[in-house]
Amino acid sequence: MRLTIVEMDEFYIAGIEIGLGVDWDEYFEAPDPVLSEIDHVINPHVFYYFSIGEKEIIGKQVSSIENLPDGCVAAKVPAGLYAKVPDYQVVYVHDMFSMTNYILGNEDDCSEYRKFVLGADGKYHSYTYNLVEYSPDVVNVRQIPVLPEARAKQLRKQYIETYFDVDSTQFRRFLYNRYVSLHRGYLWEFLSEEALDNMQGMSREEATNYLKSKQEVLFFWDTSSPLGKKFTSGKVFTMDAEKLMKSYTRFTFDMYLFDSTLDWTIVFAHEEISDEPSDCYLIYRSDIEKKS
């Protein structure tokens, strides 16, 4: 599965303002009759949903914006490259972008819109379009160096044994097996009690400075889609620390950093895992061993 990029010419949409939280299944059973009064419609079975400032608009593509019905507004969708994502792929978007060199473009009006293609009985297919730019310098996870498979397997096993508790109870074993086999949950949910008691909160800047002092930075991460989980499964990656800190949110919000000594780790989590709000948490193995 890969991100679909399409080149679009500019075009116009004419439509009406609509409220938030629309039930699209219900809406397309009987669309607003005002939309049928719009002239110069390219395809009456295709609808577009987009924002102009704080207004949400539903409309149709038109060849001319002359003689619009009262209450209608018109907007121009800019030409350019767009990422086209079917609704069923939305859960994969973050991971699909991370496997390319494309980034979101300018966040102007109509640089993001949704397209509905109606079929029989109000059924429809939906796609989201986002204006994108190609950036040769952006991190593409397919190009991040990885350790040899055997070394990665060994390090991941030792790392988890050092900082995590995955088998002290039958319930923890069940949850961890579900994490491994079904890719459900996050590894940080299994941090050992000793690790949790000895975490030091860090800002992103502090973490960057700490990592820059290390000769080696290894890492892996949790993802939220089957596509990302399949890609990262069993791997250990390495990258320049400063570049990693500037770009990690492109591919994850849950990440585990360490080196071959396993003397320290920095854990990033998308949820607060401590009473001390921080961007990430530093844990030393020596502090854990003192408590054991």
C-alpha cells in the first residue's frame, strides 16, 4: 500500500454552507435541493466538502461561477500535487506519508478537501485530497539505516528485559502477547515499576542535547496502522540524533531510544505516563538495578 499522488489542474467549486458533524449517509439520501439549482455543474453525482475560513461548504465542481443561486459561495481549488486517500485508508495516512518524501503543502482554503462520488440509493465513495510538496531532504523511513536482523532481535530482547515487565503476571503476559502478535497497544504500557519510579522528565531540546553526546543512537517505534507495524516489526534503526529529534513526529509519537550498552533509554509516548508532564523520559539502567 502506497500513498497515491495525483496532479490536479485548478478548478472551481460552487456550494452552500453546511453545519459541522454532518451524517453523510443521511445527507446523501436527500441532498440540499439548492445544490441542484447550480448551473454549469461538471458532474451532478460528485460532491465536494471543504472549508473557507471558519465556514464548512458542500458543493459541486462547476465550469463557471456566474449566476450562482442566492446563498451560494464559490471557491477555487489550486492546481498542484495532491495526496488522494480513500476513506478506508485514513488509518494508514501517517505511515503512508512517512514512507515517501512528500509533505503537506500550504494550508490555504481548499488545499484540503473531500470528494464524494455518489452511486445508487445514496451510496457513495469518499476520498480526501491534500495539497503536497516533494521534499528531497525530508526523512523517508524506507531510507533509515537498520541493524542486521539477528543483531536487532538480540538488542530488542535485551532492551525489553532491562526496562519492561512483560511477564510478572498472567494478565501482563496476555497483554504483551497481544501487543506482539496483534500489534495492539504500546510498549511503554509495560515499563517496569522500577523504570516508572526512576524516570526523569525531559524536554525535546534536553533530549536532543543528551543524544548528541552519544556515539551511537539506536531506536524503534510503535505505529498505529497495520502498514506501519509490518514495516517496523523486529527492526532496530539508527540515525543522526539531531535529525531524528527534528523529524520523528513524521513517523511516530511513541519511540524508544538507546545504544548498544543499554545503560540508558529515552521513551517518547503520546500520552502522559508520569505526574511530571514532559516531552519524553530518561531512564538509567543503574537506577533500576539499585531498586531491584
